[in-house]
Amino acid sequence: MARVYTRDQVLALAPDAASIKAAQKLLNIGKWPLLETDEAAVWGECKGSGKKPYLVQIDLSEPAFKCSCPSRKFPCKHGLALLLLLADSGDAFRQAPQPPRVADWLESRQTRVEKKAQRAAAKSARPVDPEALAKQQAKRRQAMSDGLEDFDLWLQDLIRQGLAALPGRDADYWRQPAARLVDAKAPGMARWIDESKRRVARGGDWPQRVMATLGQAYLLRRAFANYDKLTPEQQADVRTALGWTLDKEAVLEDEAIREPMRVLGRSVSENKRLREQRIWLQGQTSGRPALILDFAHGQQPFGVRLSPGTVVDLELAYYPSAVPLRALIKARHGEPQAMTDFHGSDRLEDALDQVAAALAGNPWLDRLPMTLRGMRLVAAEGSWLVVDGAGRALPAHRSFQQPWELLAVSGGRPLDLSGEWRPDGFMPLGCIGEEGYQAFACEEIQ
Amino acid sequence: MSLAELAKSVLLGTERSLSAGLETPASAPLSQALETLEQRVEESPERKVLTRAAVLAPYEAAGRRSLAWPDHALPAACEPESTPLCSTAAAAVLRRLLDEQKALLPEWLELAAARGVRVPAVLLPRLLSGGRPQGEPLNQLIRAVGRRGLWLAAQNEAWSYLAAGAADELDDNIWQEGRLAERKGYLEALRGRHPEDARRALQEVFGQENATSRAQLLSTLALGLSLDDEPFLESCLDDRSKQVRAVAAQQLAALPGSRLAQRMQQRCGRLVRLKKRLRTTIEIDLPETLDAAMQRDGLSDRADGRGGLGRGAWHLMQLIAATPTTFWTAELQLAPATLLKALRRHAWRAAVVRGLCLATVRERQAELALALLEDKLGIGELLTQSRLTEEDLIRLLPLARRDAFLIARLRRAPAKEVPALLAQLDRATTDKGHRDPWSEALGQAALDRFAKLLRRAEHQQDWRLHSFLSTLAQRLPVSLASAATTEVRRPAKPIPSLEDKLNDFAIVLDLRTQMHKELAP
């Protein structure tokens, strides 16, 4: 039996809402003179406006799409529709051997993957000139160091003139130091400037909240000044926080750990057309957390496809950190299985202790995985609270979009929740209720 | 010292006050951390502030704890369900309906209620947010959402319509304190259970209500109307408000045993005489004046709505509209067809037939409706003037009769009239918001004539046919679905302006087919 993606999983692949709408218009078998499938792929012909039908084919292992239509969106509506049809009306597909166009394409994809692996192997095998590397790194450190000195002066000016002046500042006031930090190859620091600006704009008790971001920024600035005195893991965290990330190849060189991983949930945020996808994982036996971070521009699809609510056997290589979380997938094995449970804390206080421990290791973390067991949801004066069996409560994040769905699934009884801890609330991303795992949507535009 | 205090102290800047934000924190670990950091750098006051913020920010983030939440403040959990969950495939169809085809929701709910299965919990919020469905399907919605749905609805004010419809005990507070629409809903619900209690509740407060409320609330008596309501309604004919009097007169006219109905019948009796010679003829005198008693009974002298009738004929029309139809069928012993035949060349045909149409719709008289619809002279024009449509009469027919009538008419009609007939079908087969199912024969007849027209170039741009396509998709019995998809596609040349609609047509029929398959009893 070929691997079938559920409707939710297919919809999650869509580059935008318009594509989903367009694909739904194609869920008419009459439009498809040919619908065929085998173990590895599904292919079909879809009538379009022209004379010739579009040839659509999907490699089910990833899934990867190919279509003869001219659309620039990816996957296009035809690809989405074909996969949706497979999910909704699988009977309409004929089991058939692959026609040459499909077989050739699958083969070329396979070759490309192998070549890439070879190239990567060749690259890692190539001896790096340690002297040149050290020189290059020293240069970058100098640039960053200069940039941070500048930033230090800007921060001091800000304090000298007072927080009360901030709401009256024009866009340039914020843009210029941020741009200088990006030039100085410390884009991660610029993020705190953006965040401060947003907090001022949001109003409310902004002075306190801006003070917190300025504190975080200054802590990072001081940590970089002490770079040589830090442990290698701490150095890695400071570099990451400043936006100086390791090459993927370097991370993949390290030994990978293989374990079936639970896919706990997925959240997406968009900032200036750059979309960031976070997929939270948990080792089935070890309980070890992992974060698969992925970026996509505009309507491009994400490269990493893991469906929340499944367990996938993965080889993971972690980025070095005092609190190892972010990892890369080195290899995946076998078919995903349904997830029926996960490790978690029965008490909110225990879960918060773990958060505190993680923050002690890396104070710049602003999202952490949090899995909770036996929780109930309660509405309290326009906000929602997650309540544990010990009579403690934690507010759900204000941009949690589906509290009623969660409440409906729980039926008022305790259930297990997976989500993200954030400084301003818990963001539920999935739960396990009587009807199995249920994912919650989390797409935010900043 | 906290971040909040630090922020407050530097609102105006270190420029203005040098000591701003430089207190020593009370917590031992914090002051230790500060000391270590401050030793290392030659500190400006600004840096001292920033260093404090750098220590306090992670300290406060890591120290954010949970709140105390006493256990008794948790709402009661939902009781376990007694009905099974619908199949995964049926749930998948429901999700598609919620996404893109809300018009098909009542059909899904009806099938699910008949099958005795319920909606998956996670879809309940979207389903309930769709709002109160029109007419009958509220019962079906209540059954399909199961206990979980009712439990959930009880916690969201926007969904209270569901709880109110399902509650065994009505909430008396709504009646005492609610807005007019809510009170009307309460009264309707009570009326459905205990008609007597509802009327008594209304009578108790009637004197204290304003005219609009009186009229609105009185209109709820139409539900479960009986002779027990007659004395109260009769007394309302003397109400101060014209609005209220009109509602009361209308209700009483609908009660054949009421004093008002009898008075109307007597008035008619004085004006109408039957002559039986070779054929039945009817002699009618026009009422000469509108006396005070007639005005009290709701007959009006106002000129608007007359629609070309003279003054006397206008009074006659109103009189007949308010007279029980048994006057014609029982007292005069006229079969509906005979009555209409006798009226054919009558000088006052327009007034009498208009009155009859109104009385027929009010009484939901199927026999008379059929006779009126089949009258050779046609009643279209007369209906329009009474603010009625043919569909109002058609939907009074029992389903089998209704379909036979519609089929015969579709078959007989010349091609140029067919688009209008098709356009009428949806409304004619929808009663109080509920879509009565079409028989296969009706579906086939509509499909045949529609598909034939579509093949003729002169009809291909008719917007009525285009919009009928969506009616057909939603109403056609699913057993005809696959035949229909090929049938409407038959024209060799595609019609570009219709491509999208034809595509939707196939999608809707396909969804309905899946839905019927998955929820078959």
C-alpha cells in the first residue's frame, strides 16, 4: 500500500491559502482523465485551460512534486489536488506500473540525492587549511566586536535619554543601529532592537518589557566580550544568539544519534516574508528533545516535512549548545508510525523548573518544548489557562488560535498537551485526546 | 528591585537623575551576580543600569511560576457519549463542507442524525460557529453534536442557541430579563412543550408590555394554536395597538372554530349564494360598507395593497382571506375544482381567488392549493398582488403530489418557459428552511429538460440556467449523480462561461455521493 498523506498533512504543504482554494476546485474526478499510483509515486493528468492536460507526479517518500503547468507556486495547485484526491478518494486511483516519465524522474531524483551526498562527502574530506580558517574567523570576530561596541554606545544613549523618549522615536532611530549590526555580521543582535521597537508599539506595560529585551541584548553583548572565557558550548550559544551559525556540513560531520522521534508539534512565524518553521521532537525512549528549524522565503515550501502526531525513526545531529535542542536530520528510516503518547510533566511547576534550568544554560532561548500530562483548559476573563492536577495554572499564549477546539477535544477531562513555552505564555501545538493526536494551527506574522 | 522598578526609574533617563536605577537588589544571588559583573568593567551609570537589566531579564523569565488555581473552580467535565463517532471518511467530508460548501451542512447533519452518529469533537467549534441553522435542522444539529457539543455550547454565549433548543428546563430568567428576540425564543420553546403555560405566561405580563413587544410575543401563539387560545385572542381585538389587533385577527382567522371565524363565515354567507342549474354558479354581492364590527375583526379600508381592486372588491377579498376555507368546501359543499370552475367567468374572480389564495396558505390547505395551481386561467398575476408566489402554494402539497405536479409541468412547458420553472424548483421544495428531498423522478425530469436546453446555443447564456446548476447539484438525488455529471457535460463544444460552474457541479455531487455513502443508515 502506498503511503497516504492525510488531508491535514497535505494542506500543511500548501504555500498559501489561495493555493488551497485553487486545489479544492480541482477535487473533481472528471477533471482527471488519468489517476494512477504505485508503492512509490502517484501521477495523473489534469485538464487545464489549454488543449493538453497537465502532467502531475508526486514522489510519495517526501513528498516531492513535479507538474508540467507554468505556475511559479510550489507545490502547485495540481500537485496539492492530486495528493488531496489520494487522501479523500483513494479508490479513484488505478494501481499501475510507472510510465517512463515518472520512472525517469524518480531515478533522476535519486541520482541527485546521491550526488549531493557525494559532494558533501568530498567537501568534508577536503582538508581545510586551519590557518586560513583561523584568520577568517578572527576577522569576523573583529567585525562583530566593533559592531557591538557601537551598539553599546547606542544602548547607553538610550538609557541616558530615558525610556519615555522611545514612543516618540521615528523609524530611523531603530533601523540604523539594526542595519549597522547586520553589516557587522551580528544579525542576531539586531533582532532585539526589532523586538524592542515592537514592544514599544504594542503599548501596555511596555517600559518593563522593553527593559527585559534591552537586558537580554546587553547580556549578549557582555557575553561576547568574555567570549574566550566561556566553555565551547557557551561560545556556540553566544555565536548562535548573535546570528553566527555553524555550517550545516560542520554539524552533520558530528556523530548522529538514531532514535524513533515523536513529532510533537509544529509552529510557523513569518517576519518580513521570511517564514520560520519549528518542529519539536522528542525521543521515544530517551525523552530527549530536539528542534528542527527550517526557513523558507515567501511562498516557497519548507524543506523539512515531518507530520505532527507521528513517530519517525531519525538520525539527528545536534548543533553544539549548553542546552542542545536544534538538530539536523542526517537520515530517516522506515515509515512514520502514529504517535499514541509522549513523555511529559504532570505538574506545571516541574515543567517550569525544567524551563528555568534550560534558561540558566542558555538565557537567550525564547521558545522551549513543553510537554504536559493530565492538563485541563479553563477560560478565565477572556484568556485561557492550562491547569494541572495540583491546582496550579499557566496562561495559554494570547495568540493561541484554537482554544475552543482544545476544550472540545478535552471534554473538560485531563489530557496531554504538547507545545512551546514562551516567556509570555504556553502555546499549545498538539494534544492527545480520546480521538488520538490532534494538532493545533500556529502561524503568526510578526 | 525588579525590571518594572528599574524601567520606571530610568523613564526620564540617567541624564536627569544620576542615581536612577542603581539600588542594590534585595536578593542575595542577584546582588552577587551584579557584583561579579560590575567589578570587571569601569562602569558608567548607563552601563550599571544595563547590567542590572541583563541580570534581571533572565532571572525574571526563569522565575515566572504558575498561579494557584483551586480545584473547585474547574467546570464539570462532559458526560461520556452514548452515540458512536462518525467514520473518518464522513468526518473528512464534513471538514470539506465547513471549508468550502456550507450549504450542504444541513444534509450532512440530517444523514448523521438519522444514522445516529456524532461529529468529531475537534470540528464542533467550527460547526457551532456557523450559527443557528434555519428551521428544522436544529434538532438534527443537537443530535449530531452529541453530549460533547451541548457541553461545549453551554460554555460559549454565542452558541447558547443550541443549549436553549436542547434544554429540558427553560431558563425563566430569559423571560424575565432577556431582550425581545430572546424572550420570543423562550416563548416559542415553551409553546412547543406546554402551549397552555406559554399563553398564561404571556397573559400575565401582557398589560405591561409596549405595543411592539405585545405584537411580537402574540405572534408566537401561531405555534400550536388551539381553541383554548381563542378567548385571549378575541380580547386582543380590542387592544390599543393596531399592530396587535392585526396579529390577533390573523390568528383567529386561522382557527375555524373561533368567534371571529364564525363572524367572517356569516358575513360571507350573507353575500354569497349558490345557484345550481345546469352548472353550478355563484352569485356574490359586494359588502356595502365596512362597519365597526368588521373593522374590529381586522378588515381594513386602507388603499395600499389593493392591486387594482375596487373598494367593494377589496373588502370582499379581505373578508374571504379571513374566512375559513371550510365555508366553501363544507358549508357550500363545493369541491375545490368545482369552485374554481364556477369562478372562471365571474365578475369578482380576481377578488375571490386572491382571498382564497391567502386563506389557503394560512390554513396550509393542500387540496385547494392544487386546484388553484391547476386552474386553467392561471393565478400568477393574482398571487403577485397578494405578495404570494406560486412556490408558497406548491410547498403545501404532500411530497408525492408535489413532485407529480412539478414533473407534469416541466414536461408540458414550452422550452422558453423552462428556465423560469427550473429557477422556481428550489424554493418550491423548501419549507420553513427545510429542504424536502426530491424524488428520483423529479430529479430526472429536471435534469432532462435542463440538459436539453443547455445543448441549445440560444439558452447557453441564460443566467437562470447557470444558477440552476448549483441548485441541481445540491438537490438532485445522489443515485442520479454520475448520470448527471455525464449528462450535463454532453455538449461537444465546451461553454467557457460555464466551465467553473460545471466544475463546482461535479464537486458538489461528488461530495454528496461520498456523504450518502459514508452515512448510509
